[in-house]
Amino acid sequence: MSKVTVKTIQKIKDSGEKFSVLTAYDYSTAKYLDEAGIDVILIGDSLAMVALGYETTHSVGVDEMKIFTRAVAKGVKNAMVITDMPFLSYHTDISSAVKNCGEMIKCGANGVKIEGYSEYILSVVKRLVETGIPVMGHLGFTPQFLNTLGGYKIQGKTKEAAKEILKQAKELEKAGAFSIVLEMVPQDAAKYITENLTIPTISCGAGKFCTAQVLVSDDVFGKYSDFTPKFARKYGDMKEFIINCAKEFDSDVKSGKFPNDKEIF
Ligand code: KIV
């Protein structure tokens, strides 16, 4: 398999095929996802909750995202590595947006994801692409706007709302975005948006008609248990696995079974 790039992603959309996106926050998880053939690995700001235990994504910053980006990029050979730009890292002015996004590229990312839509966001996307930084957009429910959206709410429920998301997506596409995450959008609306865009859409709880599907890997592995969204599918039970391994180790230490003769110098 060769390195996944913006060109690969567009070819997949053009041929009517699908691609997979999972989050990773550390070196070995990223390495295994890459080995498994995942096409895009996202250092999501969801790490604020699932890796750092914060309440929302707002608390994570550029310096933390740089550390996680470096770790993930080191583990990946083929997948495209995208860093989710944290809250306030691209909102104040274009030059700090370019600087902060550029830092992630220096840490090994192949592109960045930024949330939302406005005239300002469009100019940020344009400038980033001119700088050589591929941009993944993110529309529908955008967690960094949690407080203004008034909670975890499905977006694009009416015809008008779906049309508005399509309008925003088209403008992001025109500004140079190479793909767009649609989060918590009804399946029919996401289908309509996907069919009317040239670039791929990535479903995060937006149904099966998008070009790609993204999930938080801790939900997929059954590792994070504080909250699981309705659209996430659990493929394993890492929480139970970790607890069982830790219990056995604890018991082996206390009973004197660990270490054995092969585990000593
Ligand atoms: O932060 C994240 O992990 C995300 C994806 C789930 C799209 O934004």
C-alpha cells in the first residue's frame, strides 16, 4: 500500500468507493491502525475527553495537540495523518491560524481539520491551502460550538437546514477544503450533501451515503466508557480486557507468581 494523499482520497470519491477514518492519539495505536489499512488517522480533539479526561474539547491546546501529533505521525507509514485544530487555535487571526496549523505539519501531520463555517473560516481555509496545508472541514454538529449550539444536537433536520449545510460545504470546497466531516446530520441530508459535492464527505453519525466513516477509536475498541454516542459501533471490549489483565497481574504479584524464573536476570 502507498501513502494516502489528498489525491487518493479524491480518487476514492470519484470512483464511488469508500474510505475509513479512525482517531488515534499515541504511537502504537496509530501503528496498528495503519497496519490494519485505515486510510486516514485523525488526531481528534476528542482526545481532550477520551485521553485527558476533560469535560469538553475546549480545554485542549496547541501544545498538547503537537505532542499527540508527533506520537501518531511516528507510528504511521501509509495512512494520511490529520490533526484536529483545537479551540481558539485558528479563530483570532489568519496569521496565527497559519502558524498553529503549520506547527502540526512540522510535527508530521499531512493536513488539518477545522470546524465550522463563516466568511472568516473561508479565508483561513484559502490561506492554509495557499500555504500548502490540506484542510478537512467539519460541518453539522461542531463540538467547539457546543455552547452556542446549546448542546449535542442533530443538525440539518429540515430541508432548509440541509440546504444551508450544503451551501456551506460548497463554499468550503471552493475555498480549497479536500473533504468535509458531517457530524450528527440525518442520513438523507448527508446523502443530498454528498451527492452535490465534488469532494468527499466523512460521516460522523451522518449515515451510510457519505464517502467515508469516522469514529473515535476508543469507542470502537470499547475503551472509553463515560459516554458512547448512538452512532458509534463497539468492536471490542478493551475496558474489560485492561481490567482483567490488571487484576491477573495484581493477583500474580501478590501470590508470588510474577516474576517467574524466565522473567529475571
Ligand atoms: O475530535 C474528533 O475525534 C473528531 C471526529 C470524531 C470527527 O472531530
